Amino acid sequence: MDFTFSDDQLAFREAVSRFLMTEAAPEMLREIWETDVGRSPDLRHKIAEQGLTALSVPESCGGLGMDDVAWSLMTQELGYYAIPDSLADTAYVATGLISALPESVAARDEWLSRIADGNIRIAVGHPVNPLVADAHPADVLLLAHGDEVHAVPRSLADVIANPSIDHSRRLGRVVWEPNSATRVASGEVGRAMWAATLERGVLSVSGQLLGLAQRMLDLSVDYTAQRKQFGRPIGSFQAVKHHLADVATRIEFAKPVLYRAAHAVAHGEADVSVRVSHAKLACGEAAWLAARHGIQVHGAMGYTWEVDLQMFMKRAWALDASWGDRGFHKARVAGLVLGDAAALGPGRTFGE
Amino acid sequence: MELAFTPRQRAFRAEVRAWLADNVPRTPLASYDTHEGFDQHREWERRLFDARLSMVMWPEALGGRGCDLIEWLIFEEEYYASGAPLRVNQNGQLLLGPTLMEFGTEAQKQRFLPRMASSEDMWAQGWSEPNAGSDMAAITSKAIREGDHYVLNGQKTWSTRAIYADWLFGLFRSDPASSRHHGLSFLTVPLDAPGVTIRPIRALNGKEAFAEIFFDDVRVPVENRIGDEGQGWHVAMATAGFERGLLLRSPGRFQHTARRLVALYQAHRESADRDPTIRDAVCESWMGAEAYALSAYHTVGRVAKGARIGDEASTNKIVWSELDLKMHETAMRILGARAELVAEAPEAEDGASWLEGFLFAQAGPIYAGTNEIQRNIIAERMLGLPKS
């Protein structure tokens, strides 16, 4: 029993954080988000050079074969630096789905190699999400038709933009016609792939929400330590302190829930859906509390376009209902908790 | 990350589970806030000790069995899952015990710890004073050195179960010229010493659950001091760290409460569902208890790798105390008009155990450092915000 990360995993996270701190500064993100496509091939190239797009790709296809547990650290960094959906969706969620495709799918290894090289964007249209994120700049879209999985070239789909309040988000209604040429899985296999993709997608946004929460907390601590009223920093007032202490506490106790869920996904555990939904709820609530208290302690500055808090706050508001809203996840938790009391209680945390 | 228990850990769990199944009293003991119940609990502690299950983490030579933190978590899970009695000597075992391990001399450890593990000695805590609550550094009770004795004068209060206890540990001002956290010493005091007067205080449940203690020229040998003279604050803060942290309230306790709450909800589903927020609160309770358990395993794993539990322990205290309150509030709401009935009431449900727990849960955000103090600590030490 060792519910911790290895030194290597932690060091890798640290390296990614340092890289994104320099390369994805808020002022740069703002510039990128102002463009029509909202994405920067240059930033994507740099990220790929760091090997970030190759993390999940199996070693046989030029990747690092990293699992969901290590990704639960990575997604927090992507959230912390508000890296748009395309990266996690391609390098983590889509990679998981494509890796699970049968060898008979001719393009499988080619897609995986191109993901590792960083020269393909893949969007994932899971039925739980009404719209598809980053469909517009994608090269390939993974779309659902019933249980079937279709890999649709961008040229065969129309994307109708649905702008979000979060400028990092590029959502689209995808209009397409399923046909046998695009179908890569169906029946039981397809259903299992969509089910696994759901858990991975939820895990991905959960980690990002937690990273966003931490970023908003850090911004709020910095601001309240500097901003003076009544002749002293407002961060010295208990009312302000307690707001931020509550956010810190919420974040501390969401982390292990996320890690437990990541392990459940990585090992296909029986209670995976409950673990993952618990993580989503814990991380989403931490992010929303960080936003609520963050804007409060920023005062009027928090309500401006100018102060960076809004970038992370809006993304937190948006991601909270992506990959299943709270009702969806609460229902999954309730299914276990209110259904079978025998499966609860002390000593069940690790499925004994 | 390796989330399987080792064969040794599984065997330990099985042993504990089997022993508890054979030994946990079938009818609940009387409240340990009564003489009768206190004696029953002392007897229960003795049985635990004889099976070497009283203080599993302590070294064998001191009455324990040398378990590591993971085994301790396993023990606690099984203990609470079995519905075993609450631990009556926890002030000594969980607060003073770890302090003695860290600051006590070999002789002090031998003298105090085995008798504490077996509950031959019951311990009360002597920190708070009428004018030193959250502001503990305002302590004025004195311990003036006279040769190889200290002479104690002053008053302590909110000392849990002190009217039944044999010993007290607490902070006294050994340097009369000192102020705040300087010049304090950490002393152990036999409560039958001449000059000690204990006056019970009735708690919310009407029972004499705590007491105030008066010291009039009470002579305590110097060998009863834990740590150096004048270093009492440092020694006490280490104890406070343990207290706020994991040891005092292990996750098994709250997971067990969450499971009982689910069962209560299931038994009253039809009436409970008329209030749509109850169902959500029940699910939240399970998630909260589970998150606390996961955090404990994560922390324990980090400690095993050499990390030290620091100020993040303050987040623990807030989480378990507020979770406990929330769970008991939800139970009261489910029980509805019967929730107010005390144990003697013929129509009280579940022996009014939810009501007892509800009352005790009110104290959680107050004792062991109020949650407001914990939030200050988090803000100032974890987040680095400026001091008030």
C-alpha cells in the first residue's frame, strides 16, 4: 500500500510546470485567444518538442506509455496554465481511445505516431457533451453513432461554431454523415470504448479543474498580500483569510480523490464510475469555490477583463459541466451509495 | 503508487477483525461521562491492552505492538467498523503519548506509557484557563521551582472527564517574569495530590463531561516535567499538531458514521425524500468521509517516505469536525420529530445515539483549537498571508 507518486512522476510534473510558466504566460494566451482559430501552432510545436503530446502514446509508437495516474498530475498543470482543450483531448483522451482500437484499424499506429510527434489534432465527440471542443482546428474527429466509433477527417464534417464565455474554449456543433469508411469500432467493442473514454474525459477535466482552483487561489493570495486598505494588506484580515483557507482546504481534500479515481481508471477497477464522478464533483466544487472567493477578495478588480483571474474563473465555470454536469455525476455516486450499504464503510476505500 | 495491501497487512486486518468480532460488547456500554460507564470503558481498554490492541503503533516494550501508520489505519478501520466503544483514555493515549515519545526521557516513557496503554492511568488535559482559550499563550497558572519540586497555583478548565482521571498533563508558567509563550513548562500532575480541587462542569448532554481544576500550593516533583524548563510551549505545540492532525480522529470513525447514515436514510427513505436536500447530504457524507480516508492514506504514504506533517494538519481538523457535524445534522433531519428524544424515551430511535453524537459534534469545531484558529493557521502558514 503506497498511495503516493514516485519521485520521477513528481519531478516530471515540476518540469512541465516550469516549461508552461514561461511558454504559456497569461498575456500570451490572451493574444492567442483573440485570433480566429484561437490556437497557436507555434505553442503546440513547443509543447510537442517537450514530449507532452507523446506521454500517453504506447512506446511501440514512439511515445512514453504514461498511465492515468501520472496524467492526474499533468492535467492539473494544464489547468493551472489554462492550456486549451485540444492538447489534453488529443494527447490523453483521444490517445486512450485510439490505443484501444483493434490492430486491424489501418490508421491506428499512424495516428498514434503523429500524436507523439505533435502534428495532429484530434477532437473527441463523446455523447455526454452536446458540443465538440476544438473540432474546428482538428485534423480528425472521433465521433459517436450509437455504439459505433467513427474517425472522421475534418474535411467530411461541418463545424458550426458556438462561442463560449470562456475564450479558451472553441465549441462546435459537428454535422456529419456516418458511413462504413469512417467506422473504426462498433457493437460491444464500440460501447466499451465510449465508456472508457467517458471516464478518461471526466478525469481529464477533473484534473484541469483542480489546477484552475490552485491557480485562482495563488492569484488571490498574491493580490490580497499586496492590496492595501485601512493601511494594511487586505490579506491580513480574518474575513479574507478564512475565504482563502476554505479554498485551500477544499483543494487539499480533492487531490487524493482525483488520484484514487486515476488509479481506478488505469486499472479498470469495478467501482471506477463512482470514483471518477466523486473526483469530478470534488474538483469542480473546489474550482467554483476558488472562483467565488477569488473574485470576492479581488473586489472590483476581479470583475474586470484586465485582471487575469477572469481567464481561469471562466474556464472553471465552463469545465464544471463538461463531461457530465453535477447531476450526472451525483446520480452515479448515488447509485452506489444509496444502493448498496454493504459496499460502504471503513476498509472499502481500496476495494478490499 | 501501489494500492494493494500486503499479505502481512491483510493478515493483520483479519486478526483484528476476528478479535473484535469475539470481544466487542454486544450491548453498548454506558456513556463514559458517567461513573458506571467510565468504569466499563476502563475495563474494555484493559481487554484491548491484554490483546496488545490498545496502542498498536507503540513499541512492544511500552505496551504496543510496533505497527506502522498503514497498519494503524487498518486497525482503526476495523475498530470503528465493528462498532467498538469509543476510546475513553484518548487524551492520554493520543495527545500526551506521542509527546512523551518525542520529548520524554526513557524513565518517563517507562513510567507513564505502559500504564497509559492499559488505562491503569487515566489522563486529563490541562491547557485551557478561564482567560486562556484560543489565546493559549495567556496562561497564568504558575509552577514555581522550589528545590526539586514545582509549586503549582492557578486554575485550569474544560478538562475532559477530569473528575474520573488519575493524572493531568498541562502547561504552567514556571518563570513568573515571563509572558506569552516564553517561560512555560509542560508538567504531569497526579490528581490526588494535596491542593488539587476538581469541580465538574455539566456539558450540553447534562453529564459531568468536563471539569475545572484548582491548584493550591500543589507540589510536583521536577522529574514530572516533560521537556526542558521554559520549553513547554514548544512541547505543547507538538502535541497540538498531533491533535489537529490525523491521530485524534482517524477516518474509520467517520466512514462508519457515513455508513450508519446511509442505513438510516434507507430505513426512512419515504419520509426523508420529502426534503430533496437530504438525499444529497447523505451522498455528500459518504464522499466527505471517503475523501478524508484517501487524504489520510496519501499523507501516511508521504510520511513513510520522509515527509513531515506540518500546518496542513489544520485542514484535517476543519474537515473532520465539519463533516461530523454535517452527518449528524442530516441524521437529525431524517429522524424528524423523534430526533429530540433522549435514550430513556420509549419511542427514541436507535437508542438516541444520533442525538448523543449530534450534541458531541457541536464541540468538534471548538475543541483542539477552534476552526477559526485553524483557518488563521492555514492562511498564515500554508498560504503565507500577512499576520493580523
